[in-house]
Amino acid sequence: MAGHSKFKNIMYRKGAQDRKRAQLFAKLGKEIMVAAKMGGGDPDSNSRLRLAIQTARAQSMPKDNIERAIQKGAGGGDGTDYEEIRYEGYGPGGIAVIVDVLTDNRNRSAAEVRSIFNKSGGNMGETGSVSFMFDRVGQIVLKAGVGDADTVFEAALEAGAEDVTSSEDSHEIICASDDLNDVSTALEAKFGDAEESKLIWKPRTLTAVEGDTAVSLLKLLDNLDDNDDVQNVYANYDIADDVMESLANG
């Protein structure tokens, strides 16, 4: 039975990963479709579409999926109108949370997001209740292998970036929101396609959480991310690496 249980566990995890990937492609496709509908299907003249395509490619989204999403958006789509909405609230430990949504049903999304907050020991607030704790900035993520930290740092600053953070896995470049397209284009010319290139909500300060509070918070963030209408989730928490490892190991 032990061997059988282990096999079933592996299969479940694989299934969960496949579902996550399909969900990711659906969210990327929705962003591409909305970008194409708003600014046209030519990425050269539509910076939002160009950045969305770039991120989709970095996530290995199939070319056919990308092209279908562009055609749907530029051609008027299937009649579905998506609305961009920002929800704000507090999670366990008083952590500030921002939820970006693309939805065709505002009432459904509001009810579902509110329910997720409530079930996780948080509460959804009014618009503006936590966004003052964040800055709206551009974020570009490059693979670590494109160059060393100094090379990327110099290129990013020359392109107009404000900050660069390098790790073993990646380089994160932060720039003013209005400069995202220009900085991304300059870095793409030097290093190739980025892993991500988008506008984000960057917390001004972080709040440390651990123990049961960290468990509850991560559950809230996972449940929000699993919602089909939710595009991105941001929060001003800081969980130490050893705590994260402990939580991952159960």
C-alpha cells in the first residue's frame, strides 16, 4: 500500500501542476486578448500587448494560443467584455493585499474575492484602503544566465531603470511605470526576452509573519491566485527562508 500511495501522490501533484499551467495560460491569454482589444493587434504599436506576449512566451505558452488570443481581442473577441478591477484588503497578521482582476461579471468576482478573504481570516476593504502602502511600478525579470549582476545592473540603469536586485535565479529590474516599455525594449535588445515584464504593485515596506499566521496567509494568497478572475495578487509580507522551508516540509 505504501508504494501505491506514493504513486497516487505523485500523480496528484502532476495533475495539480497541469491544472496550474492550464490556468496560467488562460490568465495570460485573457491579458493578451484585453490588450489587443484595447490597443489593436500589432505589438509594435501596442506596448501592453507586446509585454503580454513577451511574458506569455517566457512561460512557454504555445504560439497558437497566443495568436488565437490576439485574434479574439483584435477581432472583437467572442462578445465577452472584460473589466479591470482592483480589490484591496487585509489578510492574517494585518498584511495588506491587492488583487488585480479581469472579469466579465463584477458581482461574481466581488463575492468570490470577499469570500476568500473571509474564509482565511482576512477582510476585504474599500478601494484605496491599502494601495497607499504600495507603489505602481514596472517590473522586468531576467533569467540569471543572461549575464552577471554587474552587467545587468549597468545595462538596466543605462536603460532608465531605478533599481536592480540579482539572485542565483534571476535579475529583478524595477522602473517607473511610464518607463516600462522603453526599459523593457532596451533590455530585450541586449539580453533577449524577459521572464516577465509588467506593471506591479510593489510594497513600500514589508511585515514579517511566521507560524500559524504565515500558514493562513499563504492559504489566502493561494486561494486568491486559484480564482479564474484573479490575474495578480500582491501583499506586503516577509516570510523568512527557514520558515518557508519548514512550511513546505509540513
